[in-house]
Amino acid sequence: MTQEPILTARGLVKRYGRVTALNSCDFDLYPGEILAVIGDNGAGKSTLIKAISGAVVPDEGIIELDGKQVLFKSPIEAREAGIETVYQNLALSPALSIADNMFLGREIRKPGFLGDWLRMLDRPAMEKRARDKLTELGLMTIQNISQAVETLSGGQRQGVAVARAAAFGSKMVIMDEPTAALGVKESRRVLELILDVKKRGLPIVLISHNMPHVFEVADRIHIHRLGRRLCVIDPKQYTMSDAVAFMTGAKLPPEAALAA
Amino acid sequence: MSQVQEFEKALANSETSVAAFDEHGTSLVKRIQHFLHSTPAAVPLIVLVLSIAVFGVTIGGRFFSSYTLTLILQQIAIVGILGAAQTLVILTAGIDLSIGVIMVISAVIMGNCAVTYGLPTLLAVVIGLAAGAACGLLNGLLVAYMKLPPFIVTLGTWNIVMATNFIYSANETIRDADVDVQAPLLHLFGLNFRIGTAVLTFGVIAMVVLVLILWYVLNHTAWGRHVYAVGDDPEAAKLSGIQTKKVLISVYTLAGLIAAFAAWVSIGRNGSISPSAAVTDYNLQAITATVIGGISLFGGRGSILGTLFGAMIVGVVSMGLNMLGADPQWKVLLTGVLIIGAVAIDQWIRKVSV
């Protein structure tokens, strides 16, 4: 790669008591790419992602964003730096409306006295932006933007969470199993959405167990094993069974991939 | 565009119209359920109107007069204000058992500062409010940072504050007359004015205004939405960028502050300031009003207007049974029925997903 990575991590370590979830793990994300992260259950993918998104503070190691070292102590700090995450559990508040959820933690206030002194939320503005975003992504047919999220189907909720990340991410978007709970049609939509987000220049980290999806959209595949990066492969040069063999330890990865 | 995989080619011919279903699911009951789901204060309001109607019919004009109805408001002002504080805490899926004794100790501190120490009354009030807020802050810190269950934390502070109250005050009552002479401002919320036969105290006005302000804050400010989000799903709230600890601490502190404000109102209503009021079950009365008002004990659901209606329901029932000359225990019994009924309705409404 000739470009500089947008985000790099070196030697990340995270231990939970006696369990080592990350064992001196490295990570690189380049501008405009879709990087898939695959690995067995318990390989430490989630912990790696949480370390990058600020949900977990690593015990050791450094993370650099745009060449500057960062240490996120909370997801809020990561978000402020432009890193948006779609969590597997979606992190939506069921009783709140779609618009309230999309703007949770970064609400828009009314201008002037109402907003500055009475701290009044600008509901019409938030609802308009939420509706625009959802329409733009063409994800769903939602009649009422102020309906509670708990009244939506699983796919629609996923859509709201993805739309939220796409709307606010300025540096990168992390998606943890975005298609895991979705049907064929909705999965296709989310994959198209991922490519759509990429087209706008945002790099994406995609965590998934779905090999066909990973091989379809990813530019590079980061294979995680036993708490660290085993290798990075190009999906055009390897097959799905190769990737599965690497991540389960059935086959040793090639030297060239290890260096990448 | 992404290349379409083999099994997905069938999608090209799939129906594109929005799914439509026969409307057999929308029976009247379902529609009521859905309405109640979107309007959480409706249930207590309906119960309130019904109970006023029932007592109005059985007792007649004596009950259904503006004098009696405003008298009920005067009787519930303190519990209504405490219920508002309790609502904030319960919305975060917590509970505050210490709220009643925080009120009492704040009243004692206000009274002592103004009457015994001879401080300016306004300063005494500020000190009392600060003391209440400090108690709430302690609860908040223990809940947010020590991650102790709110029930345990406030069970502890309930005892601690109650004992502190008795030790500090030596259980000496400050007499009504002394307050009147030295600190009439403490009796502010006991003052009343008449509109026809209706008698309203400033305490009643304060309760209504406070509930309206909190309603606005909970529904139209970011902080209010965060209170709901934290009670709904704390993990999701945290991941979506809400500083859950700060929200919890501010909620418990505000609850303590409101309890101290209730103290000021209670001095107006009772006249004297008695430390032994700490043994009254104000905390349970506030929880009762909140629960009957449809605030879910599991957090994140309900409207604070419901709490106001809940407090009024208890007031109406107790006044009505009183006027009917019933044994006071009937009021206790009926309150129990209302609590269980309210929670049962809450569970039923939660099942809706329309």
C-alpha cells in the first residue's frame, strides 16, 4: 500500500482476569477500504473492535488515528474523533423514538432562547434529518419517524443503527455483525449500504462470520486468531476455505500475508 | 454495485409492494392497548376521573365541590412533590427509599438554621436545600460509581439519614409559633388563597408547577431523553454515547433537592417542624403514587404527569372513603389493590408491539 493507514494499532493487550483477550495485537485500516475482520468465536475480535471504538481501554499498546496517538476512554471520545460503531446489540433504546435514537447523545437544540436557556430539543430538525437519512439509504418503509424503536422489526432496527453510524461517521465506521440477524433481502440492502458508505470515502471495518458476505465486499481480510492478527489476505487471491483454514489453525498462512 | 450472488437472483422477481395484512389484529382491545402504550399517563387519568365520578355519585355534592377537591390537592401536595422526585429515580430503573427521611432532615435543618441559630430565613432554606441535594448526591455516587443496587444504597442511607436526623435534632420539635415569629418565610407554602369556594395553597401550586417543569425537562431536553435511555437499557445508552454515570448522579442529586423542597412545603403545611416525622412512610407513599401513576419499576417508561394523577387517586380514594365513614383500613386495602392493578396493566401494555 502506498497510502498511509488512517488508523493503526500496535501491540494491543487486554486481559480480563486470567483470560487474555488481546495478545499484543496489531491492526491497520487504510483510507477508503473495507477491511473485514474474521476469526473464531473467542478469538478476541470483539475486544479488538471495542478497543478501537473506545468501549474497552486496552491494558497496553498504542492506537494512532491519522498519525496522531489517541487513547479513547469511552465510546463518546471515539465518536468525537469520527469513529462510529454499529454494535451487534445495536445500542438502541427501545422506548425512545427513531429520531431520538439517531440523535442520542448529540441532540440538536432549538436556536435562540428556547435552545440556549430552556435547552429545548429541535424535534422537527432531528426528525427531518433522520427521515432524510433513512430515505437516502432506502433501507426501509417506516411510516412514522416518531414511533418507538421497540415497535420495529429486527431488520428495521438494524437499518436505524446503520443509518445512525453512516450519518455521523467522519473517519471510519465499524460494523459488528451487521447482517447476522437479517434475512436475505435485508442483508443485501445492508451490503449495498456498506458499499455505498465506502463510495463516499469512509473506510469500514466489518466484523462478520458470513464468509460469502466478507469475500464479496472486503478489500482486505484481517484474520484474527488467539488474540492477535494472524495475517491479512486479499480475498481475490484466496478462497473461503483457505480463510477458514487459517483462522481455525488447520493451515499455516503464507509468509507474504504474515508480513502485510 | 455489489455483485449479486447466485441464490439472491431470485430477489429480482420478488414483490416490491409494502407488505399489507388483513386488519383482523386491530380489535378494540388491541387499539386500546396501543393507545395506552403511546400515552402512558392515560391509565391513571382514567382511573382518577372514574374514582372522582364514583365518589361524586355515592357521596353527592358534598364530595363533588371545589372545596373538597382542592382540599384533596392540599393533602397530597407533599407526597406529590416527593413522587415527582421518586419518578426521576424510578425512570432510571432505580428506587429511592431515603427520599422521605431526606425531606425530614432538610426540614429540621431549615428550621434549626432559621429559628435556633437565627440565620436569615432565605439562607436557612438554601442550606436545607443543599443538605437534601448532598444526601441525594451520596446516593448517586454510590449507585453510579460503586455500582451498588439502588435498593440497597437507599435502604442504607434511609437508616443513616434517619438516625442522623434524630441524633442531630435530639428529637426536639420546633414549635409552630416560633417559626411564625422568627421565620415566617418557612410557612410560605402554607399560605392560601380562595377562588370562590376553592382553597389553593402555594404548596399545591408549587407541586403542579414542579411537575409541569419536570414534564418539560423529561420530554423536551436532551437530559430528559437520557434519563429514559439510561433506565431503558443502560448498556445501549452507554454505547450510544450517553454519560450514564453523570445522568445517574444528577438524577439522585435532583431527587434529593426536590425532597428538600418538599421539606419547605411540608413546614408550610404542618406549621411545626418535627424530627419524629421521619418514621412516617413518606418514601412508600411516594413510591405508591409513582407506581399507580404508571411509571414502570423496570425503568424507561411512564410519564411524570401520571405520578401527579397517581397521587391524586390516592388522595381522592382516601378522602372519599373518609366521607363515607369507612374504616381507614379500607383505604390501605384499596391502595394495595391499585398498586397491583397498576403494575399488572404496565406489564400488559409492555406486550404491545404495533
